Amino acid sequence: MLDYWKASLPQLSYADLITLVEDAERRIGSHVAGGNEINEYVQRQQALLELIQDELLRR
């Protein structure tokens, strides 16, 4: 799944990337706050945030 995002991120606008960051942060927050944390899910969202950060730095 991360390969899909890695290939797709360069095609997104800056605004879309920021929206994606906000979504990933909300998903992590709501998942952790729910008390039924699944580490794999949180790690996937964090990996997505890292890919987005790399894309923003590349630009």
C-alpha cells in the first residue's frame, strides 16, 4: 500500500498533501484515543506521514 502512495504523492497538490497529513494525524489520534490500539495500523499511518514529509521536502 505504501508503494501506491509513494507513486501517487508526486501527483498531488500541496493542498492535497496537507489534507492527507491532517487525515493521517486524525486517524492516529482517534485510533489511539479509542483505547483499542493496533500498532500495525498506527505504524502504517506514521509511514505515510514520513512519505508525505519526504515529498514536501523534495518540492
